[in-house]
Amino acid sequence: MALFPSRYTSRSRSSLPYLVFLLIAAFFVFKVDIIISQTYYSTRRSLENTPNRIVVNPGKSPERDDSLPIVLPNGTFHQHIMLSWGDDRGKILENGELLTLSLDKQSGSGFQSKKEYLFGKVDMQIKLVPGNSAGTVTTFYLSSQGNKHDEIDFEFLGNSTGNPYTLHTNVFSRGQGNREQQFFLWFDPTADYHTYSILWNPKCIIFYVDGMPIREYKNPERIGVSFPKYQPMRLYSSLWNADDWATQGGRVKTNWKLAPFVASYRNFSYEACIYSRLNSSSSCNTDSPPSSSNTWLTYELDRTSRAKMKVLQKKYMIYDYCNDKWRFPKGPAPECKLQ
């Protein structure tokens, strides 16, 4: 039997394979952005272990505060943050209330918290690289160390002038990631400061933008999936070049004539359980009933907040790993049914 009816000309038959090829190529370009982003974190982690990195002595216990959470409404960067790589490309200014990271063709830069946390809520106001930020990646995340590390990510993928940043979120547990959700923001993140927050407790992880939850990742241990619950994490941020993949699959490269690229940070605050490596213990007792000072430790989104989040996701989410049948042909990850 002929594949096409006889009314089709030989010319149309000859052009059909090219049309199919173009459709497949367009689909592949979109998917490759997600796939390549899975390997980027190892590159970023190697950057953060460059020789000029300031490393906290793991044998020295951080200061302990047994009054449960630490609250620093306008915390001073000098006291609580250390510039960890990039030589002098990172700067703490305005008496410790402003921090900037810069990127040029030679290097990016980054910082980390001086203390480790085992659960917490961290808030940071960030103003991203303005103008043509193609090829640049600004990160803000919590992470433990080691091959089977835990990690909770905000990643801001730059773009050419006039095109939106992509906000990329991910959750790693025991070294396993592949849990991405991506968003376009409903504002220009380069025009002013906006607050990005991570709430991490034994029940869930919630990502916030300007106080609005955009993603909730519930603890899936009851269905046999690990959850970031046992490894203390530090807060990290970095600004670095990833023009081999970050913008439109690597097709748009960094314009180094515009360097240095600068991201700015202010109004860092946190409520957290401070972890002591000396005692292998946290300043919080997660078995105790919640009090007015640590309600975040047991917080979950209620029905109303979750409904508002779903509306926001419908408008601004551009990728959800739970709906990607191409990457996961055997079906979505088990935890997707809880989200």
C-alpha cells in the first residue's frame, strides 16, 4: 500500500522529511536546555573549590545559640557571610549591608555562609545582572558537601536584552537531582531588588519569590524516596559563565565587551537551626512542640496558599519534570504524586 495518496506530488513527498526534521530539531533544542542543566552543578561546585576559596575549618564548632532559631532582620554580611572565591570580584560594602558579585572573562565569584544549618528559612534580596546577561548564571542555594550531597537551588539563567530570565529550581537528595521546575518571573528582576526565600524543614521545602510560594516539595520518605533531612547545609551564591548551555541551549554567547557583570545582594536574614560539627548536633529539637519563635520548623502550605501557588504556576511555570514524558518515558518520579 502506498504511504501517501496518489494526489501528493513527488515534490511534496521530498519536502516532508525536511519538515519532520525541523520539528524534531525544535523539540530537541528545548529539551537539551534541561538535560545540560543537570550537569552544570558539578561545574559550579568545581569553581567553588578553586585554590583561592576560603574554607571553614570543619573541626571548629560554629557559635551556638541554644535559644533555637537565629533571627537577623538585616543581618550584616561581614558577620555572617564569607566571600569564598573569585579573588576581589566579590565585595562587601556599605558597612556590611550590601554585597556584590562580579563576573569577567577570567573568573566569576561567590560567597557562602559562615555557619551550617540543619533546617531553616533564609531570605535574600537580589538584583540580577541587568541588560544583556546572556551566558551568565546567578545562583542562590543551600548545599551540603560530598558525592551524595543535598541541595536546594535557585538558579537565574541570563538572557539577551529584552528577553526574560529563566528561574530554575531543583532539589537534590543524596546526590540525586533531576527535580526541576522552571519559571518566567512576572517582573524585571534586574530593575530592583526582589526577595528570594527558601524554607526547609522536616516536612517540606518551599520556594518563595517576594513572599509568594512558587514551589512546594513535600517530604516523600513515606513512599521510599529520600529527602534532605540529615545533612547540614550552608548557604551559597555565585555568579559565573555558562554560555555553553545557559542561554537558548548555548546558541547565545556571553558578550564580554559588557563585562564586568554584577549582581547585588542586601537584607540577608535567616531563622535556622545552627549545626555544630563538634557535637554533631543542632540547636533545634525537632521532637519538641513548635513555639511562637519557630513555627517555620513545622510549617506547610495550607489549602488556600497551595491553591494560590497553583494559579501562579499555571501562569508562569514553563517546565515541570513531573510532566516531561520525553525525559522520563517510564512515567513521572514517585514523589510527583505528592506535589
